[in-house]
Amino acid sequence: MVHLSTHWIALLVLGWAPNPTPTAKLPSQFTLGQAVPKDCWLYLHYVPNEEREWLKEEWREIFAEVTKSGILEDVMVLLEPLLNNGSRDKSQWGLSAWRELIGSVNWRNLFAGEVVFAERLGAPLPDYLILTRTTEESAESSARGLATILEVLAELSDKASVTRARSHGAERWSLSFAGKPEIRIELIRRKDVVALVTGHDTGREILALLSGSTTNRSILSHPRFRAAIASVHPPEDSISYFDYVQLLDGMNRMVGRGIADSARGGARVSTRKAFCKAADVCAIVEYTIISTETQRLRELSHSVTKLNPTKCNTPLYRAIFERRAFERFDAFVPADARSFWVDGFIDLGLVYRTVLDFVETNLDDGPSKVNGWKALLQGVGIDLDRDLFSWWSGELVQVSLPTAVATPFGGDDSVWMIRTKDASIARDRIDALIEWGRSKLTAMNQGLLVTPVDVGAEGFVELTYPVVAVYVRPVIGVTDQWIVVGTSADAVRRCLAVASGKAPSIRTNPRFRKEGITPKGPCVSASYSDLSNVGAEAAQMTALVGTAAQIAMARASSDHPGTTNTLRSIRAIIRIVMKLGPILHKLDFYRSSSLVSTIDDGFLRTEGVITYQPRAPRQR
């Protein structure tokens, strides 16, 4: 299982790069950045790397297996009622025609070189950019195939048309859909560059930037991007840049135009104004940049997110970024753990109060809405501040361990831990919850056995529910400011033994020392996952789900009117699931992943690594 930091920006991280050497420029192989307008908020740029060719071949084989498996045909069965009034013959003919049309483009060659994806927010619609650099021969061939696709799309609607022109030494095809707003997709081929863009002026801007015939500057010259690129290791494989200032500015412009239009029409604009205020509340970060590189069987990256210093005293900023760090990431992680995840999470109470304050202050009839919500909770006897936020701190630990006793479904033992502000209150709440569950089951003539269990700490109990007792007997308790829940007493006992110093932690594990990242000090998040069996485990799960679904479908009746099509769609879904199993088995080239996040000097820094393993011998 792969674990990622709940700091939402760090979710984008793929790997780790050590000891970054600052630079204000992209390396020379990243040539297409000069064609990206400076007001784009999203800029993703990938370049080929010989060290990754073997990995691309693995994925090509998997995609080829998907095509051979017949999954696409099963998907068409699901879509059939929406196509050609349910005519299977026509929908199959349409699929065949589209396959031939799409196959006229050599997608592998088109995307074999540099690839850029970018987005900027305009009004009323965003602009999207896809640029690729290949050989001139491939660019010309791909452009012809793509132009044919645009022409076919135009034939499907009486409101669409395609025009063709030349400018700045480039061929241009423009597909326009009449309406309000007008939608335009433009295809451009200039020498060895192919671009697909949306928007009225985007194509002209890109061509001007490529040819150098404009005084406008690209995103590479933007001060914020230059500061960002100087903070990370020079990329070899890719650069990913997210400018949240540009994003929120663009959203405010779009909403602002809506406010102006509504005002002219006499409509209420308070909701749109509230949206603009919400965007300001959320402006707690300025940008995120991620650079990646490959070193043999390791995919490395380094991520930097700049926090907004003007928002450091706001509730949302404090709820997300001012969390209690982990002094010892491995305090509860046994040496033989297969995966772990520790994370500062967020201050739920502070977020909850921030939302209520915002609603009360900025929405129409806000005080009444908040009072109504509080009255609803009071009516069912709930006070979130008293019952949860007063004792819930929220930092999380999750550990997966080899099972001491194998179960029919396999899998690992797991332990989850949540830090509390007051252990005694947490213990009372857990006892009350167990008693409530037992009373509900008793009312249904079912039993829940609660048994004290020895895990090396006092107050832990094992819950036995006869229906699932053969598979799991969860254990729960509170120790040293932590609520602990485990799938077995043995798993909890092993984690607590590490905390008490009676057993070694994962820090001593030779494999973790080689493949994982060990924090050099306090961290807000850390994780490690053994991925060496991820394909086999995913295949096993799909097989179990598919088999169970087949058994259920064997008992289903199609005698009732209107059920025939529904059952046919369900059977198609089951076929897709069953066909995925052998394909997922081919995901045997992953070995592990690891990630560490820290916060210092106004920056969230995330380091990570994905380790691959040599492909397993198999019939190709």
C-alpha cells in the first residue's frame, strides 16, 4: 500500500532527489517551456530518458494486454444503450471506425520526445495546451492524422466547422463549435512541434513564442517560476509546476465576470462574492514545484511548496501546517513492518470552526444556517467540541505487518493509531462506543464479546463478533496519548514493544536502510511501502471480487421486466474485473516507495523515492 502525506500538495510527489543544486533555469533538454504563456497556473514538462526506456516498455506491454483482453468491447456493452438508440451493430461499427481513425496516428512516435501539458484560467473557459516535439517526419504524419480526426468530429455536428490556415511558418487547423461560449480546438504543426490547444488566442501566442516574434515572455521568465526552479534539484525526467497565485487570480477573474454579468441582469451576486472570499481564505500556499530524475532502478524527486507568509496567522494555515512533528518516525514501527505511514494530518476542530465562522460571516442568512446546524446536532445529543475536538489531536500512525496466523483472504495485520489531547476522555469515549455497539447488536439478537487482552499495556480489549471472528478479532485501547486499533492482539503487541524499547524498529531493517528514506530530524510525514507483490495482491483481490460477483449473478433472475439490460451491464462489469487479474499480475516491476515531508523556513519540502526491481522472467 502506498501512503502519501495529507498535506494535499505533497500528494503529487513521486520521488526524491538529494542535495539540490539551485539553478534559475531549466536544463537544455527542456526546450518547449519557451512556448508556454507566462499566465499558466499549471505546467507539466516531460523529456525522454534512456534510463526509463525499460519502464516504458513494461507499460506498453500492459496497455497492449488491455487491448488484447477484450476489455474495450466490454466497455462498449456498457455504453451501448447510449449509442445509436441501442443498436449493437451500429455501435460496433462506430467502434471499428473510430479504432481505424485513431490508429492512423502513431501515438508512440508523437509522444516519444518532449511533452508539455499546461492550463490557464480564462473567461469563460480555461485554455488547455498539449505540445510535443518529435521528428519533422513524425510531426507531419501525426498532424495529418489528427486533422482528419478534427474533420470527422466536425461532421458529427451541424454547429461545428474546421478551417485551415498557415502563419509563422506553421500549419493550423481550427475546429470551432458555435454557441455561447464558442468552443475552439486548434491543431498546430510547426517543423518538429505539434500542438493541440483550446481557446481563441492560445495558438497564436504559442506560435509567436516559438518563433520569437513577440515581446511577450513565457512562463520560464516569470519571477515566481524562476524562484521555484532555483529551489529544487535540476530535473532530468520532468518538472511539474503549480502556481496557486495564478490559479486563484484566474478563478477570481472568472467569478468576477460572473458577478458583473449578474449585476447587470439584476441577479443576486452574494454567492459569487462569497466564493471570492473563500478563495482568499484558501490562499495559504504560493506554488509547488517537483523535479524528477532516474538513477537506474530508482525514481527520485524533490518537491518544494512555498507557504504564503501573509497567511501564517490564519486558521486554515495553522490547521494544516502547524501540526505536531514526529520526533521519532519509527516509535511504533517494528523491524519487519511491510509498510508504515505517520502523518500530522490536520486540526479538524480548527477547520470545523473556520467553516462555521465563514458561513456565519459571508453567506446569506449565515447566522441562521449555523444556528440551524447547531440545533440539529443538539437534537441528537452531539456536541462536536465536547465529544470530539476537545480530546482529538489527530496525528496518525498506520503500520502493516506480516500476519501471525494466516486467514483465508491473506493480507497483512494492521494497526492504526490516533494521538489524543486527553487520554482519559478518549478512553471514556471508546468505552461508551463499545457499549453502544454491544447494546445495538443485543437488540438484534446478536452478540459482541468484549475480552481483556494482554498487549503489553493496560486497558486493551479484544472484540469478538461471531460472524467475522474467523477472519478478524480487532483489539482497541488507549496508551500514552494514543488510541490504538489493531486487527489482532499480536500486531498491537509488536508495535507497543517497539515503543517500550523491547523490540527493534524498522530503522534497523536492512532493506529499509537501503530503499527507504530516514528522516534526519522531526518530520510532519513519513512513509514506506513494500510494493514487490502489489501486482499479485491486486490480481488476487480482483479474482475474489469477480468470483463473488459471478456467484451472486448466478442466482439473479432476469424474469422481471427491465432487468435484462441491467443484468447484461453487470455481467460486462464482472468480465472486465476478471480480465484485469492477469493484467495486474504484470505489475511486478515495483519494489518499494518511501516519502518524508518536513516544514522549515516557510517551505514544505517532500523527498521521496520509488524503487523498481528487474522484470520477472515471463513469456512475452
